[in-house]
Amino acid sequence: MPAAGTAHATEIKAELAARLTPAQQHTYIAYREARDAFERAHRTYWSKVNAKRDARRARRILAQDYTPDDYVLTQPPQYKGPELPADIARIVAQMRPAGETPEPLPGVDDFLRHAKEQFGFVPKVTTERDFKRRYAMESLRIGLTKDQVVRVYALETGGNGTYDTLSGINPVTRQGTPKSSALGYAQILHANSVGAAAKHGDEFAKRLLALATIPGTPANRATELRAKAAIVRKMMRVARSVPYEWSVHRRLASTAKGLGIHALNLDADVAPWLQTLKLRDLLEAAARAGYPRPTGAQLETMTLAGPATRRAMVKPIGRHMPTSNFFSEDGYYRNSIVRERTAQELLLALEERMEANIKNAGSIEFAQVFDEVARRK
């Protein structure tokens, strides 16, 4: 993703110039001139996208139809200038102040550590097949279908994901670097977890207490469930201590307490409830938009862009518009499947990737588990 503003292309700081040969300085200046021109075009483009989005929002409030003038009709600019040679890039990187190097994103170990430190919470672990069984039971209970859930799983995890799969981490080799806080079968973000704790925390606690009273439940298991209910209510109070707004939830989610709340997605009892509720919210939003039986790909577009944006994408005039119209700049560049496509092309790309990934082992097992649960029901 392009960087923010830069210094004037022909300016080289004395410290950097002292480490570059005259030929390297010439190469660096040519590179900076090209990058600066691109970055100006890039900032202009996204400013225009944001202005058009605001205009569409105003039209929606006034119940007015959109017109082509309400969209940016071209794809984002791409950098086509020279790249910085490795030797110069290495010197530039060495000159960069330490504060400009981004901190690594938190991983599963961080979620677990903060959960224990902040709430005394240690998630209940289980096998993948049992987690899939719990997930399937909850999905069917709230009206989701096997096809919808397995296809979302196939896309979000590649069809081989585990319930503790974090974005950027290979579920098989366990190698990689976190790309975001997206976690689990539905790749829930940490802000989603905070929102779920605020909205459904009391419901989760009551269900845990109800499980503890089922006849035949071992005493140690009942004690575990009651203690977990108390922890969930503590998390709920933290989540409700701030306004119920996405931007606020994002800020809280990045704190130690917020990261601890995100560990709910690693718990065999609570995670299937939390993650499937997100899918149910999307299902209900699709019904309001006139899609009572959305496909997995349609649900996924709402996951990526949000329900309101999804409605704009499927309108006849929106289908052929660049996807940049429907995503934030960050979201556009974070999701590679979104880039350089129209809204209709994105839906087709999602369908194609789902179709490929449902053939992978994790997806096949998930479908089998769904069938087993359905037969028992």
C-alpha cells in the first residue's frame, strides 16, 4: 500500500547523501520523483472516493437513486515507475528512525496472555472435529445452512483452517506473520469480539449457567461453566464501558483488555456462539436487502464491505463500478481479492475461490460434520 506524504523528490537529507555515491543519489532522486507523483495521484484518488461515498450516503438518507456521477469510474492508480535497487533500499532502511518501523501485530499467544492477565480466563480447548460439531449445531439452531457456513469457512481459512487460525498464519505449518486480528472459522476481528461481548455477553453468561445445571454434568465441569459465566460478564462490563460504536470498539480492542476479550474466539464453549452470531447478523441484513437466502459469496461480500455497502454493490448501477467505491482505502489494499475488480467481478471471484476451497480437507470434514449433526437433529 502506498505510503503517506514524502519529502520533496529532489531533497536528500545530508546523512543519507553522505552514504550514497553520486550515481546512487541520481537513482534515488529519480525513484522519489516517480513515487511522489504516484502518491499525489493516489491521495487525490482516495479523496475523491471518500467524497463520492459521502454523496451516496446523503442520497440514501434522502431515498434518492444513485447515478454514475456518484461513483469513481476508474480503478485506483498503480505505481509504474522505477523500483529502488536493493543496495539503496538497504541504506535507506538503515537510516529510518526506529519509531517508523511498525510494531508487529499481536498473535494468538498475546490474546491468551492478556486473557489470563486481565480476566483470569483460560479458553477451553477441544479437537477440530468437536469444534466443527459445536459450530454446526449453533449454525443450524440460528437458521444458517451448511452451504452458507462451509463456503464462508472455505474462503476465510482456505478450506483447511483451524479454529485458532489467525490471518497470515498457515494453519498447517503454523508459520507466518499476523496480517490482522482476524481469527477463527469466520475470521472475526478483535473489534467484532468487543462488540459481541457488549451486545451478547449477558446471553452468553446465561447459556453457560444453563449448561452447568444440565442433569449429569460433572461437578468440575459445572464449576468451570459458572466461573466462565462470571468472566464473560466481566468482559461484558468492560465492553459496555464505552459507546457501542465501531471506531470506539476498535480502539478498545487494541488494548490489553480488548485483546483478552478476543480470546473468547479460542474457547470451545463460547466461540461457536460468537462467530455464528456474526453470520446471523449478516443473514438478517441480507433479508432486509431483499436476499432472504443469500449464498456464501453474498454473505462474504457483506463481511468484507459491510451490509449497507453490500446493498449498494448489488444495485444495477453498482455492479459494474470499481470495488474501490465500496471499501475503505485500508480494507481495499488489505484484501487482495478485492483489488482491481468491479463489484460483480468480486462476487464471481469469491464464488470461484469458495468452489475451489470446499474441496480441501477441512471443508470436506466440516460438511460431513454438518450432515451428522443434521441427522441427529
